[in-house]
Amino acid sequence: MENTVNNKRKSIFTALGAILLVAVTVLGTIAFLTSQTETVTNTFAFGDVSFDEDLNGGLDEALVDEYGRPIEVKDGNLVDADGNYVDKKGNPSETPVPGTEEDLRVRENSYKLVPGKTYVKDPTAHIKAGSEPAHVYVEVVNGLANFEQAELIADQMTRIGWTNVQGNIWRHNDIVDGRDGAKSVVVFEKFTVKDDADTSQTAEDITVKAFAIQSDNITVEAADAEALAHFN
């Protein structure tokens, strides 16, 4: 009788063990529903305020001959206003000198001054495409101030849209924004020598330098101070 009871208990425990084993096996095959996103990566880069170095370092002027007359490209060669050949500095040439539109903008010119004559001189600052909005400044040292007449260089700058900050330092009235493409800002256009200029005196050079600083998050007064510190 006792053996019969023990056998029944063993059978029951064996059955329970089988049931538990099955239960554990079933639970072990359950897969939870899941989902995941792609990795979000933030990339940071500082903006930039730049002159276009590819355009003569960002500051240039029209190529002219010694009398301030613009040089042209004709039949692939550089010529003056009379159709005579010139080199890439605007000097007379006995032979053709091949040239392109790019050759018509230079960093400097040489002039032969004649009383009463007007000369083309159009220094232009070039802001690079993609450049952040900026205040643009120039320093214009006018060595011909005592020889000028007609519309003086300073008067031209005021007309074009420059404000004198102090001395030789000027700020353009408009914020120059290169984010939608390259921008160019003309400083002045020409100069005219006095009819009664004293030719015994030595005429000094006209020099132009440019500076740009971001316009966002800075006051005009602070930008002016930075420009003055830069040029001085």
C-alpha cells in the first residue's frame, strides 16, 4: 500500500516537473515587440566672414593705362581706348598680349598725372559667397587730397554709401550679406587733378585697405571700435 502511494507521488512530481519544464520552455520563446530610431548626430561649424581671395585677394580695381583709361579685351588681346596693344599692367606693348576678363581687374595701377584730367580708379571690396552678414570698413589714405578737384574722393564715398568713422576709416552703410552669393562694394570711382595743380610737388599714393566684421550680435559702436583697432 505504501509503495503504491509513493509511486503515485513520484508520478505526480514527474508530471509537475514536465509541466514546469514545458512552461519554462514556452516562456523562453516569447519575443517582445520593439522598435528603434536612427542615430541623430548634431554637426557644428562656425560661420565665416571672408573677402574673396580668388578675386585679387578680395580688393581690386579696373586695369587702366597711365592716363586712367580702362583697358579692354579685343579679339582676345588687351588694348587701350585707342585700340593699341598693352600688357597686363596697362603699359604699351608692340606685340599682342592675350588677355581675358579676369585680367581687367588688378591690385594696383600706375598713373601719369595731367592737370585737369579725370582718371578711372574704382577700388572694390569683394565679399566671398557664403560669408555671414558683415559690416565692411575701408581705410583710404588719399595722397592726392591736395591735388583733387571736381567730385572729391571723400564726396564720392558719401554718395556711394560710406560713412566716415574717424580720420581715414569708413564704414559702408549697408550690411553686406554673402549668404545668397558673392557681393562687391565699390569704394570710389575716379579722381580729377586740379586745373592749377602745382606740378613741382610730389603726389603721394592712394592706398585702400578693407576690413569686415560680423554684424550679428554686435553693436555698430563696438564694430567701429574693432575696425579702428584693426587699422591702427
